[in-house]
Amino acid sequence: MGTDKKGRVAGAESSRKLLQVLLLFTPEQPTWTVNAIGETLGLTQSMVYRYVALLREVGLVDGAGGKSYRVTDAARNLARAASAARAPIADLAKPGVLALRDRFNETAYVTRPSGRAAHVVELAETLHSVQLRFEIGQTLFFHAGPSGRLYLANMTSNDRQKYFDAVGVDRSRFHPDLLNDEALDTVRSTFTAEGSDEVGDEIWGFVAGIREGADLVGSIGIAAPDFRVDPSRKAEIREAVRDIAVEIGDRLRSS
């Protein structure tokens, strides 16, 4: 099966649009009209009606009253399947996440890679009044923030460039000091990443990879406003996060 210059499956544009329609339905916006779908994805009404009809035919979408549509319980099964698949790492990592949060009183979290992004699968929020924009299921793109860069670094140089082409990011202009191959190779060799751009500017984050054998299967980290973590505190966090990542990897191998 061939791919285009952006690393996408060739000849699958219609299928890609169909999936994009389905992925519009989120907890934040659970219902959509044909007009809203068309405006968001740049599709004609006739195309949207055809895609919605196909999704209704296979039982993934149904009417929600008026001119709106919603996903069905069959679609929710996909979410349950994703939850079941991520459960081992999330469950095994939870004690470590809580331990990091309780020790440093900063937000600790676990991510897993999926497609071209990572997703938060476990989280323990800081008790400080100033909290971060973190939630279970949140998407962290590979080119933005330490969590994403850890997964990006684990790719070959060729696959990294395919990723940038696919998402339309020019890494010579967007954080060139962090996204060049030399910097990413350093991340890969240490199996850790950090920076002051995790879920927003001036949010410092440090993450360590979770291994299952030789494979990178997730990451655990801490994020905090830069002003709350001085150099000595950062050094403590780095050591603790690395240790917890190793412990989780050991639990995965023995589970």
C-alpha cells in the first residue's frame, strides 16, 4: 500500500474524511449538525450527508433531535476498547503518579502514544491553587512539549521528517533548537525530555520513558509553572521521575 509525500495512505481521501467526521464528536461537543460539520472540515453538504448516512448505516451515528447527530452506544464501545487497552499501564502507573504528586505537590501524569500524538492516560493534579490545563485523554502533539518530543525522538530521522510533513510544521522555524535531529538524538539516548513548553508557555515539564522490554510504551512526568521549581527542585524531580519510570517498566514486564 503506497503513501503520499505526507506519509498518508494514498487513494484514501474519502475514507479519511469519513473518519474525520466521526472524530468531531467529543465530550465537549457531543452533537453536530450537517452545516457545522461541513464548515469545520471544509466539506459540501452533499458530502457530509453521505458520510453521516454511512455512519448511521453501520450504527455509529444517529439522530439527536432537530437537525443534530450524535454517536451511538456502538461508538462508545470504541472508547471502552481504548480504555481497556490502556488500563495496564494506567493502573500500574497510578501509585507512582500519586507518589510524585504527593512528594512534590505538582501535577504528575502518564502518557501513551497513539498515531501522531500522545494522550494523557493517568493524572494526579497539584493541590496548588494555580493548576495546569491537564485532563485524562488530553492530546499532546509530538512537536509540542517534552512528552511529545520523547516519542518523536524515538523515531528514525526519516520518520521524524514524515511526521513534520504530515502535520505541516516547519521545524527550522518552530523550536529549531529542540526539534533538530541532534537534539532529538540526545533525547533518545537519555530516554528523557524536558522543557518550558509543556501544555503552555513557561510550564516546565520533565518526562521519562516507560519501557516494556526495548520498546517505548509510555512516559511519566511532572509539569509545573517554571517559577515554582528552582534548579535544585528540578534536579530532585528528574531523579524521582526516572526512578518511577523504571519501576513501572519492571511492573509491566512482570504483569
